[in-house]
Amino acid sequence: MTALTVNKPLENAETTLVKLDLDSGPHSFTFVNHRQMLCVENGEVGAVTVNILGDGVTIANCPGLAPISVSAGYDFVIAAGDEAKLYTSERQGNLGADKNNVVVTVTGATGSVFGWIEEY
């Protein structure tokens, strides 16, 4: 499993993004803090489905609700030619605790889906 590189752009500085080909997954990144963003660029002619799953994460606790199963991960679809950004602060229930390993799997890709992590 190949790890995604965390890109840390500085204010007022040019940064060369390190993109990883997500077609031959799964891939992973370490959920380090709540200021990370998973970016996925779909260069395919059709939509792709991206799944993120925190290592060992099966239940998300939501105040006022019963525990929710997240053992299948979180799916999101990216249309052909689009880019999606997933803020880790919004999906912590699927990612787990800080420093947890997160697996990223793409379905429907044949050669033009790239991903990277940015910190902001």
C-alpha cells in the first residue's frame, strides 16, 4: 500500500504538489490533524467512487443519537473531469483518532485519478 504525501504549502510561496496515482490502490495516509484535506482529481471519462476508511474504525458516536456503524467507510462520487476536496475535520467519525492510518480506495478508475493531501 502506497502512502500519500502530505503537501504543506506556505503562505505566499509556490509549492509543487506531490500527486499519487490512485488507480492501483488501495493507498493510505496518516490522519495527523484536523487541518488536512484529501484532494482527488478525476481525469477519467466517467465518474469514480472514492472510499475512505480509518484503520479499526467501526462505530461513530454522535451526541443525541445511537452509535452509527462506519465499518464500510465513507463513499463519495467524483464526476468525470472534476476534483473533490474532503476536509478531515468533517469526517473524523470515519477517520478515527489523530495519528490513525486511513485507507483510500478508488472504484471505476483506469488510469487518470490522482490524489494528494494538503494541510491548511
